[in-house]
Amino acid sequence: MKIAAILLSVIVVLGATAATLRPKTDTVATSGPISSHRIERGELLVTVTEQGTLESSNNTQVKCRVRGDNTITYVIESGTQVETGDLLVQLETLAIEEEISERTKFFHLAESQAARSAADVEKAKLAIQEYEEGRFISELASLEKDLAIAKSRLLNAKNRLQHSRMLSRSEYTSDLEVEEKVFAVSQANLTLELTLTNIEVLKNYTKKEELIRLQGELKAAKATHEADAERALADKQRLERAQKELKACTIIADRPGLVIYPTGEEWKGAPEIEEGATVRKDQTLLLMPDLNQMQVKVGIHESIIDRMRVGMNANVTHNRIPLIGEVTYVASVAKPAGWWTGNVVKYDAIVELPPREGLRPGTSVEVEIVIAQHENALLVPATAVIETQLGFACWVKGNAEPQRKSVALGDSSEMFIEVLEGLSEGDEVIIDPLANVAEAQVEASLSLQAQKESDPYLDL
């Protein structure tokens, strides 16, 4: 609003100045007495007035905790006062229910496979114990029995050979029978050596090979079981997550309070919270503001942002009721400007308000921030001062003609400007000198011509 008013005043001034370019006499025709203002000292409040919206500085956010895109089937109306346990939001559950059905089937299948592989592990453990304490001992005992038999047969064959040789010397037996007995001894000896070799192979090689095979089967069974158990655990976690998300589709109030919809800036394209809308995980669905911690966010024009400070007083008008607030935050980075802001660059500032009944988020308020306060300042109306090529000037009523006064100015408000030099208390300054003083018209026209010469596009 300030920018529009300033532009309007500039247009009016330029229009009045352009009128002075027409030939005219040295006197100014007026329809009545010239308005004037008596210069006095007083308090000068330099303020900036902006429109803002009430919000809470402490909002409990109700967020969507379900993965993916979700459809709202019910949402409580914004501005409703709720109690603990009241239904706030209901999301579509069909897809999650189908997922739970599938996950339940996969979980049971994975559990049965894990149980089967666990049995295989125990079976592999028993196979090792069964071999070491059973089959190996049995095979060794069988070979040792064969060894004893081979030793006995060898001894018997040797005795028979010795007996045949004794009979052969007495010519009671033939040489052929002796040779048969020699062959029998040789055969018995080979059988003994073979049995000894079999025992050695069983102890040193067969046993090790069998244990390695059985231990490998045990490791494979363990690895398979671990994979099955991990799969079962993953399916269980997926099932539990789906069950948890099914519960999260129904959002209820965990405390009493006011419920409002979050409002996003237009350029952000935030989706509306309404039935049928699609929302995503971690999106804020509702806000439950703390009404005892209220604040106002306003946009401060870039031309005065350097004068803003935390701790400044602010006069806030809410439903025609004045409130005293305090500036608690001034942004160091401007908000994005575009068509939605009229291409006006502004900075966010936050004004904190004291607790008061009746303050509700979303309502509009007017905020007047006191930028500076000057006590006992010499004040001149802004409409009494014009800018010329020689600086700022105003005209004071004299005995005959108005007298021109060059002035040095200080701070200003919308209505008054602080005079540092050039005027004295009690001076009668002429209001709107462009309309009432010929000299002011001439100086304004010269100033306009100089501006046109320096900027040829000024009159386009």
C-alpha cells in the first residue's frame, strides 16, 4: 500500500509540474486562502505498517506416516476444537490390506523353510557325531577283526608249512604239497598286509575325508538356514511395517486442542488437505497450534529492511483491539519474488504477541512496527517540502511574498519530516507549494527538465 501511495503522489507531482511548462504569469491564481502549517516540536514516530496473519510459534504437526502416495478418505474440518481420541484423518487402506495379506503368506512360507533348514542343520550335526562315534568305530572294529583273522591264518599257514617240510624230509609228503603250503603262507601274509593297509587308510584318510564332507554339509546347511531365517525375519518386518502403516492410516488426536490445515505459499504448489487429495509420506496434514504462543509473520519491504532490529516494539490491531508485540526475528534473506508477490522483494519478520483469549491462527491483523522514535523533533509536513536541483526546500509565509527556505531533513514518517536545519519553531510553511507558489513551480520544472536531459527515457 505504501508503494502504491508513493507512486500515486509522484504521478500527481509530475502532473502538476508538467502544468508549469505552459506559459503563465509570475503570479499564481488561487481560489481561496493559501493553507499553511505552523512549525512546532513534537514526537516523531517512524513506523512501517503491514498486513499479517496470526499463527502459532509452537505447532504440533500431524504428519502422514504411510509410504508412497495415499488418498485422504476423511479429514476433520479446519478450525475444529477436538478432544483426545477424536478422529482427525482417515487414509485409504485397501492397498495396505492387500499388502498385509501377501506379506502374511510370504512370512509363513519363509518360516516353514527356516524350520526345515534348521532341521537340516541338526541332522548334519548328528551325522558327524554318528560317524565319529558309530560308523567309524564299527568299520575300524571290523577291520581289526579281519586283522586278527589274517594273523591267525598266517600263523596257521606257517605251522602247516613247517609241518609239511618236516614230513618232506622223511619223504611222507611231496614237494608239491610243500609248495602249496608256501603259497598259502604267502597268501595269508598278503591278506594281513592288506588288512593293515585298510586300517591305516581308514584312520588317516577315510576318516578325515568323511569328516570334511560331513562338516561341509553342516556349513552348507547352516548357511541355508541363516538365509532362510534372514528371509523370514525380513518378511516379518515387512509384515509388521505394513500392519503399523495400516494403523497409521487412522490418525486420532492424542491431546485436546484446535486443529487447522497447513497453508503453503502459492509458489510452492503444496497440495490441499481435503477428501480425495493425494498425500505423501512425512507430509504435514494438520497442525495443532498452541494458542498461548501466538505470533504474526509480516513481509518487510527491502527499502527499510536495514533499519529493522530484533526487540523493536510493534502495535498489532486484531479485530479493532490493540495489542503490543515485539519483533523477535528478522530474515537475512529475502523471500522469492515473482508474479505472486507483484515482483516486490520483501523479507520475513516475526512479531511475537502476549497470550490473549480469542487469538486464532489464520486471522488477519495489521502490524505497525516502530522503527524509530524522535523526541522533541522539529516537524514539517511532508506535503510542504519539495526536492529541487539545489536540494530540499519549502516556502514560509512572509510579509509580502512567500520566502524560500533550503532545509536539511532527517528521519520521516508518512505525515511529517524531521527538520535539522533551515526552519525555526513558529515558522508558517505553505502546504503544497507546487499549487500555491510560482517560484516552487519554476524550480520543479527546471528539476524535471534536468532529469529528462540526464535520462531521455524518463517521459516514456
